[in-house]
Amino acid sequence: MRLLTMLSPSSYAFRTMEETLSPFISLASIGWNSIQSADYSFDVSKRSDPGHIIFQLTLSGEGRIRIDERSHKLPAGSGFLIKVPSSFHYYYEQDSAEPWEFIWMNLKGQDAHLFCERLVSSQAPIIHLHSQAEPLQQFWKIYREISNEGLRDSRRISVLVYEWVLAMAAYEKDKSLSTNRMNPTILLAEKFMSENYEKGLTLEEIAGYAGVSKHYLCRLFQKHSELAPMEYLRRRRIEAAASSLRNTDWSIHKLAQQCGFDSVSYFGKIFRSYFNMSPSEYRNKELEFPYKNIYFD
């Protein structure tokens, strides 16, 4: 990677005069290191920086982390995100074939804890990042500005760290949904629903178009998607209805039909569940921040 040829391993620590824990994320230290000694061993329950969050990722070689009395290898592209104190123990194995090269960030602040708890609850403490992953690129941006550009402003550094946090959160979400995006059956079903939401589609028709049974389609969505098939269809219909309410003068009855709802009363009930108001109220309401289209993720 060209970026790495412009950088060299080092470490940087930052201290503030404030004694109280800020709600905002700040950077306590950042570094790039290579070790080959069994002296490198951290029992996280005994670290001297309680209240901090540690991110560490292997670049080459291999480290270890002990979780619930079981040792896990940390080869290139893998690492961890842990709170201090906690019951983990990470270390270098003396008989490893090569040095353990890694990068790290030590974060503090209440927001750092909230981020860690949210990510760790489903993914961690072990995390995986490929070489072109956005969080890894963002890390090198922070490291470069500190080591090469002489960045010392704590506020600017915090902005960069927040960008890393957002990149990490987005990366983990994308990973969790990647099987959905790559599953041809789900992609086919979603495309069919998006292009035919105005029709009175049934689950059987959707599954038939995708070439599977309705029960198998539901199992696929349950395993790989955040939405059930019919909820995905409802959201596309509601999006179309909200746009039509703002951009056409269709009657509510015609609009409901055009957006795939088989009755006005059912349309009104579903619409209210999304917007907490009736279709007519939505059409006539003066919005503080007007928009013509709305999308549900």
C-alpha cells in the first residue's frame, strides 16, 4: 500500500488538563508497533487506564486473545475492540514464527463506551477488517495527520476519530447484510417487489418469481435480511404513497389502489402506523422541512 511507504511505526499519546470524563470521544493514544517478546501481555482487568476503549488490529504475524479461558488467534486483518477493565487477556505467543505487527487506538469518553457496547453486543470483541476497509483507511488518515502533518489539536483529532467510529459502524452493518446483498434469491425477490409494488402481490407470487417456495423465501429473509418479504413490500408501497400524496392530486381511494393497497381503510391503517397521522393529514400538513420523497431503510 503506497500510504504505508510514507509512514513509519511509532506511537503518540495525548493528555488533557481536565479531570472529568468528557461525554465526547477523545484520543488517548495511537500507534503502530511490532513486537517479538512474550513480555507483551496485557490482562485487561488490571490495566491502569480504566474507562478507556482499546482498538487493536494485526497487520502481520499473529497475536492471541483469551476469552472465557479459550485462546483465539489474531492473524492479519483481525483484532479486537474492548473496554477497560474487562476479563480479556491479549498477548504475544513466544513460539510464534514472526513478529506481531499491529496498530492500535486508545479512546476515552462516554460516546466511546456507547459505541463499543453497541458493536461488541453483536460482533466483538474480535473484529475483522480487510486491507481496503474504510475503517482501516480512516485509521491511517488519523495516523498520517498526527505523525506526518503534526496534528495536535484535540478537537480536530476527535472529529477524525468520530469519522472512524462511523466508518466502523457502517462496515459492521454492511458485513452483517452482505449475505443478503449477495443472495441471488433475495435480490431477485426484492427487485420484483420494488418494480411491481402497485400490484396485489402475494407471498406465493413473489416466491414463485424467485423460484422457491414461500416457506423457503421466508426462511431466507429471516436468516439474511432485516425485513420479512411482506414488510419489504409494504415499505416500498408506503414510500410510493407518501410521494404521491405530496406530488399528485389523486384521491385517497385512487392513490391506495395505485400503490397496491386493496382497500382505503387498510391503507389508512398501515400509513398511520408509519407516520402517526392519516394520509389526508400528511397531504395537508405544513412540514417545517418540506420534502417530496421519503425512503425507509
